[in-house]
Amino acid sequence: MNDESSNWRKDNPQGNVFTGDVSSVSGPSSIPIAPVDPNIFKWSQFLVGLLLIPIFTGFLMSFSAFSAENMLNDQYYSDYSELDSFDQDIINISGDEYQTIDVFFDIPPVDFFEIQEKDFWFSTFVGTIYYGSDGDWGSCHLDMDYIDNPSYLVVQSDNHGLWYPMNCDGSMNDYDMLLQVNGQIFTYAIDQEIELDSTTLYASVDGDGDMNSSGLFLAIAPYLLVLLYIGVIFWSFITKKRSLGFGLLGGILVAPVSFCFSMIILLIFWDM
């Protein structure tokens, strides 16, 4: 062995004998991944389109149609309250003194001008059960038939408030009672003291008013749901979700069945 080889070994104690470039054998795999076919049939999407969406749509259509039928009618209201004696403010109306009592009714605010303009119904009673020592029943009442009478006159008090005379009968026939309404607060005024003899004094009100504003939306909701259903069908085919689209096409027959069954269930349990 020559001197040059000996010197090289002394300078390289690890004994590497290979020279030149070393290629890397590591790195990302170049094996191709097969693309997912967008047209492959998916049973999960098909069943969602065939059953889940149509059944839910049919129920929503029946619920909105059933609710709209109730809300599009005039809304009926009613309330009742037991009263103490007329022991509040004493006011002067047309030269006569009246005892008053305020009653709050949990009803929509009442406006007589709106009631007359829109031909709504309104009625209120103040009365007693077995009033007086003779056991006769008496009451004072006011309704729209009474107000709409051509001979009916509204009374104006000293403070320019309008009062509506009530019609009293029975054992309260000799009383003069007036009514003033401020939204939900009814102020009853009577010209003499009521002597209660183991009886109950009460006030009641009932009537109807405008339909619920949400009823209009519920009335058109079934048509909007149909348009939305058709839109989802087009969307499913455009986005190549054909399994869902074919299911929705089949669901056109399922949705009416769901609608009918839902209507039956709502009719049975709505008022329970």
C-alpha cells in the first residue's frame, strides 16, 4: 500500500470509502388517488330526500295552514274581575256626582272609534248576583247595539272626558252608570252607592278585534314552502347531488300524505 493511501486513512478515521452525490429516497408518495365520482348513488341522501324532508315539509305546511285559519279571523277576547265598592274618586259629570272604580282588563286596548269603524263587537257588564235583600239579580251593561242606536248620546264630564251611559236593569234599574275606557283600564262611574248584601259585585268584558298580523305570513307560508321545495330539487341536481334530487322527486308523493296526517293530528290535539 502506497504512502498516499496511508495518509488518507489517517485523515479519515471513520473509514468512509464512498464518494459522490447521494440521492434522497424519502419524500411524498407519488401514488395517484382515485377521484370520487359525484354521480355515485348515495342511499343516505336519497332517503333524506324521500322521507325526512317531505315529512317535515308536510308538517310545516299543515301547521301554518291550520294556524292561519285561526289567526285570520277576528281575535276574540274576554276577561272578568270581582270588584270592591265604588269607593274611589268622586267626580262631577253634567252637574251630578258619581262614585268611580277603575278596573284593569287583560285584553287588547279598546278604542270605541275603531270598534264602530270596523264593525267589531264589544260588550261589558257590571252586576251583582242575588243583589239586595229581595234576592233579585241586577246589572248595568253596554254593547255595540246600544251604542249604535241613533238616540244614544255620549256624556262629557267637567274635565272634558267622554263617558258612555250604560243600560241598567233588574234590581239596578234605578242606577245611572257611566263608562270611560282608556286602553285596558275601564272606569265605571255610578250616581249612588251600591249596598252589597252578601253578594258579589263583578265586571266583565268581551269582544273581538283585528286578526293577528302573523296570520298573513302563515297564510302564504305553504306556498313559500312549495317554492322552497322545488328550489332544493333544482339545487341538488345543479350541485350534482343527484341522489338527494331523485329522493326529493319521490318525496313529492310523500309530502301530501304527511300534510294530511299532520292536519288530522293537529285537529285532534290542538285544543287539548
